[in-house]
Amino acid sequence: MAKYETVIGLEVHIELATNSKIFCSCSAKFGGEQNDHVCPACCGMPGMLPVVNKRVVDLGMTAGMMLNCDINRVTTFDKKSYYYPDLPAAYQTTQWFAPVAVNGKVRIETSKGEKFIRIKQIHMEEDAGKLVHDDWTDTTLVDFNRTSVPLIEIVSQPDLNSAEEVVAYLEQLRSLLRFAKVSECRMEQGSMRCDVNLSVRPEGSDKLGVRTEMKNMNSISAIERAIAYETARHIDAIENGTEELVQETRRWDDIKGMSFAMRNKETAGDYRYFPDPNVMPVCIDDEWFERIKKSLPELPSVKKDRYIDELGLSEYDADILTQSRALCDCFEEAYAVSGLVKESANWIISNCMNVLNRKQLTADMLNIDGKALGKLILLVADGKVGHANAKKILEAMFDEDIDPEAYANENGYIVSNDTGKIEGVIRAVVAADPKSVADYKGGKEKALMALFGKCMKELKGNCDPQVLRELLIKIINE
């Protein structure tokens, strides 16, 4: 049996983190009632002139620089003509002749080692609307909220050869663009979508096979399954003649685990690209270019190495922190205040992540004040606040901007080592539970922990555990 090589190129659509749309002032935020974020401009009404959102160009340049691309100093917008019900103007404003960024590369790591994936171009464009299928009434409705939401499309060269490489590439894109705050890259919300172009050829051949495209893949697991299915379909067609492979666009059905033909794959000529006369060329001068260049964050891989080599964090801790720019920013601010590296990392990785999970928030949504977290860590380290009460203070920090020490004082969370008060509580607890006292004297260590817990509860955690334990043993033995 002949051996075959899968050849894959990706077109990744990234929804940009802007407040407004690309050519008008309508909200670009996810959600809202259907057709609530629309105006005559993004609905394609005749006579409405687009105005370029400068923030979109900023983020397009940022993405290009993060992915090692060359930035075109003069970038233009073009019309891509095709008809579909969710495209009200019957053309999409995109970039063809002079995209914002070209000739990039992204480094990935897989089980086979390091590899660089070349990027052909990054272009800015507007999104289309959304078709909503109502099976009950057998109708299809159109929601134009997403129309003209700004996108970048990242077009790779056909350098990928497996689902593993595709996943590594997508995860690297997501990490880099999240770090630079270009996009949230949330596949479940559609802010990161992927078109998979795939062909199969005999191993060692330099001639590409017949290419098919699977559109709008929006989950990693679906992409992996689709690549496996489509590769097997191509090989079966080549070896057994089960069908004639043609260049086409296909739809992936994740429930059935199969792809289905949608239409013949269009070529550039089918779209009749031509410069959009309503949108002037965007000229990027040196000042603008340098401003974006200086705003770039430290790369996640560089930051991870620094955390390990300079701060002494474990690879595990550094890996978790560098998955999110928000986690890194909070960690660095907390460490700068507390001076405690490991404790700062632990509070974010454990306690902060627990709160985020309960609130059903992602790591990128961490928005507490890192400096305040550093103060809280110092209160615990200095023995002024117990760990249980510190967690309560942390919960409050997620809901409001507070000073941890002032909040601890207001709510009675400051540890008191008033031995008179502590002894009074211990004597009351011991008197109320003679059985546990007898059990401890009989050699049952767990009985002491039960009494300790009751005392700590009565004191609301505001006591040095070591002081409490010593006094408890002393009073029991009296």
C-alpha cells in the first residue's frame, strides 16, 4: 500500500477586540437582541459611505508584528463580490491587492519537534451576518448584528501535514493574539473560526493533490475529526476509485462525523476583486508604525523562560501563568508588591482560578488589582490575616475595588493574639465537649483537631493557629 502525505493550509478568521464595527459606529460586542446593532451603513443601504475604524488597523498591525510579518505601509480595501442572504450589499469589503501584513511565520512544537509555519498574508475585512434556521416554521431568518464586525484573516501556506500540527498552530495563534489583546479568540462564540484546505499526495511528491475546503470550523475537536475523515476520503478515492475528487467547498457535520459537498470551490476570478472606491488607502507613517511596535507585549515563550530562569518558578507554574496575559499582569504586580514569587503564583493559579471557575469566567477575564493582591499576600505571610479569611477578602476583590487591610479591619478579619480572649473561647469549647477532651487524653489526635476547629470557628479564624494549639493543649492538660 502506497504511503500518502496530507497537505493542509488554514484560513483563520479572528474577530477583533474593538467596541465598534469596522466601517461604522455600531457596537461590535457579542450578544444582544437580533438586528439590534445595525445601521444603514452595515446593512448595505445605497449611498452610505464607510469610514475606517482606526483601531481595526492598529490591531491588524499588532497581529502582523506578533506573527513576524512585514507590514505594508500603504494598505487598501477591495470589494469581493458574491451573493449570499447574510451579505446585504452583495459584496464584502476586504483586502486583496495590498493586505495589512504579509510574509510571516509561526513556530510550533509537536511530537516530531520544532517547525515553522509560513504565513502568506493577514488581511482586514468585515464579517457577514448570521443565518438563523427555524425548523418549527421551516424558515430561515437573518441576524445582521454580526455584519461589518471587524475581522482579520490569517492565511497560511500549505505547510501543515497533520491534525497535531494544525492544533499546535491554532493554539499558538490563540496564545499570541490573546497576549497582544488583539482578540479573545473564543471559538465557542465565533471570534475564532477556521477554514481547512486539505489535499493528499503520494509521500515524497512535490505536486499538490485536488484541494477541498471545509468552512467555518469552530472547535478543535471538530477540526481534528474533519481532517481525519477528509484524509481517509481522499486516500480511498485515489486508491479505490470510490469517487472523483474535485476542487470544492464542503460542510462538516460533527454529529454524523462526515463532510458533505456544498459548492464548487471559487477562484479569485469568481469574486471579481477590485479596489473599493469608497474607502481611501490607509497610509501607515513611521510614527504610527513605531507606536504599535512599542506597544507589543513580551512573547509568552520569552516570559515563560524568564519566570523559570530569573524568578525560579517551576515549569508547570510558568506554563499556566503564561497562558493568559491577564494572569501574567496580575502575577507581576502582586510579586512587585509582596516580593514573594511562589506565593504570588500560588494565589493566582489556585485561589484566583477557583473564583474565576465558580463565576464561569475565563483566565483572560481576571480583572482584580494585582497590587491589592500583593498586599493581601503580605497580610497572610505576616500572620495578620488567616488563609480562610484571606479567601473571603479575595472574593470581595472580584466584586469591588477594595484595600485588603482596610477591608480586613472593617470586617474583623485581622488576627488577634489576645490570649485572654482566646483562653476564654477555649475553656467554653472544652467545657461543652468533654467527650473529645477524654478522647484526646486517651490518645486520639483527631479529637484535638475537632476541638481546634470549634475554637477557630468561634474565633472566626482570627487567631494564630500555633498560639491557639499551644493554649488548647495547655488548658486540656490542666
